[in-house]
Amino acid sequence: MKNLLEKIKDQQIFITGGAGFIGSTLAGILLESNKVIIYDNFDRDALKDKVFRSHPNLTVVKGDVLDLKHLKENIKGSNYVIHCAGIAGIDTVVKNPVKTMQVNMVGSANLLEAATTLEDCKRVICFSTSEVFGQLAFKSQETSPAVLGAVGEARWTYAVSKLAEEHMAYAYYKQYNLPTVSVRPFNVYGPSQVGEGALRTFITKALNNEEIQIHGDGTQIRAWCYVDDMVEGVLRTLVYDNAVGESFNIGNSRTVTTIYGLANTVIRTLESESKVSFVAKTAVDIELRVPQTDKAKEILEFEAKVDLEEGIAKTAEFFKRKVMV
């Protein structure tokens, strides 16, 4: 990762959703040699746990991506834009389908429009989602058809709004020559994760020897990507010129397990006394989600490195320290 960071120096980097889990992790790495502007409404705040939150190279702006004028004012002078802002999390999306689509579509359109006003824009990275592949995604490629669920099922408002963002990003690239890249994260987890997330929940429950609840029968299959690997993938899209105009699956295709297997791996790794129980599903679920990452390997020379047990242990260390503070 050091070699990648050496190629991004003395730049201004604008990160929407920069107070969130992945955005704040990116900010902490990039601000040592660059000016970083975090633009966020702070609905979720991982920044409060970061030691760099008062770093002299960091500017924090409270703002909403639905406010185009405010976006344009604060993005001025930026060379790189990383658009992490969005509404996510099953429970949040199901409760707020209208807001989900407004933020993920209109907010993304505003961000792309604001980026066109930049004089020296080298890259705009837009965060999409693995959910654009629908309920069954086994080794899905970037060119695989997007398969969305039925209209009326609130869960899919997230996927359809993120897919619209991808189309907008590509349209701005083709029509305005804006150097956009779309990334599709596959089940990212790690220290500082805020909000909803199976691994975060399982780990915190296991640390307290509390019951771990699984929605459904636990046969749902996922491939889990540690946040450091995700960050490396994003950094590569910033420095590899042939990434422009492309979309990439960013994930770890080797860390595949069922949700039930995941719960047991967490319990075993952390030597927890937690028990597993099963509860009814409250919303439609993703049954299978495993990425095909050959394109990222070929174009970005990216390959995830952190295995599941190592990632669980590192994540648990963070939450242990947080409890002790």
C-alpha cells in the first residue's frame, strides 16, 4: 500500500460519507501526504473513534449530498473525489425507501455534477454495491446482468438506486469526460464499522458471550472482505489510469462461508461462550454472494490478502479497546 500512497501526494481529496466506516478509514490513510475534506451529515460517525480526527490536514464539513450548492462550494480545488455517501443497511433501507433512493440517486447526481466544476479532477470514485447482482450472485463478473428484485419489496430500493448511480457515473464519463470509476464492495467489515453488519454484530456479541441470532436457517452464503483490502482496492482505482470508465468488484472470493458457519467461526476464533439461535427473517435476503475479482486482478493488480480468521481477530481487538476506553 505504501507504493500506492507515494503516487498520491500534495493533492486535495474530497470524501463524501467520509465519517462512515470505509470513508474514514480511507481518510486516515490519505491525509498524511494530502489535504482531505470529509463531507458528511454524520448519521453514522466512525470518525469519533479515529486518532486523526484533529489532524491539521483534515477538514470536516457537515453537509448533505442533496444540497448541490453546498457540495459545489466545498468541493472546490479538489483533485480526487471519493463518493462513499449513501443510505445502506437492510433495516435502514426498509424503513426509509424514499430517502434511500433520493440520497443514492439524486445525491450521486449532485456529486457528479459538482465534480464537473473542478479544474483538475483526476478521478471520481463512486461506491456501488454487490446487491446489484440480486439474490443469487456466484462469481458474478462486472459485465454480468444486474438482477433486481420485485417492485414493492423495499430491500431492492438500495440496489436499484446504486445501479442508477453506476449508470450516471458512466454517463458522466462518456458525455463529459469525467474520470469516473465504480467499485462494488462485497461484504466489507473491520475496525470502526458502524451501523448494521453481520460480522460486527457477531463479534460484539461473542466478546460479551451473548447469544448470536441468525435470521433464517443460516445457509445464506457470503464472501467477506476485510476493510484494509477494500481500501487498497480503492487506492488502486485512484492511481491506475486504465481504471477510468470501468467498474470493479472489490472483495475476497476465498473467504466464503455460510452465515451459520460465520457465527461458529467467530465463536471459535474469539474463544467465546456464545450460543447460536435462529429467528425468522424480517425481509428478503441475499442467498448467495461471491464475487469474481479477475478484472480487478488484471487491471488493478489487486488481490485481497486478509483471511477470515485474521480479520475477525483484528476487528475484535478494536471493539475490545473501544469497550475498555
